[in-house]
Amino acid sequence: MNPALRRPRPAAPDPADGLREHSAALRAHALRLRTAAEALDWRGPQADAFRAEVAALADRCATAANGLAAAAAQLGD
């Protein structure tokens, strides 16, 4: 094949960009979880326990997002 007709290979994705994208997705997920839990009309001890579980899950998502952002920053250095 004529080298002039060859298509260039796409550049490999930047790993730091991928980590930043995952971090942003986790932050958005955490926000959606918190918003949905706050919007519930359900009341009582079971509702409070459910909201606490959802809040804990949202916190774990935010913590993971922070870790991914820190890793992306280290790769970017």
C-alpha cells in the first residue's frame, strides 16, 4: 500500500483525561443520588435509614471521584 494513502492511526487517549471523565461522572452520580433521596416523600425511621444509606453511597462516589481526580493530576504533572 502506498504510504501516502495510509490513514494515520488515531492517537491513544490520554489516561489523565479518562480519569477526569470518570471523576466527573462519579460526582454527577453522587449529586443525582443526593437529589433523588431528598425528593422522596417517604417519612419514618425506615425512610431515614434509606436516606442515610443513599447518603453514604453518595459519599463513597464523591471519595472515589476525588481519588480519580488526584490520580489524573499526578499523571498530568
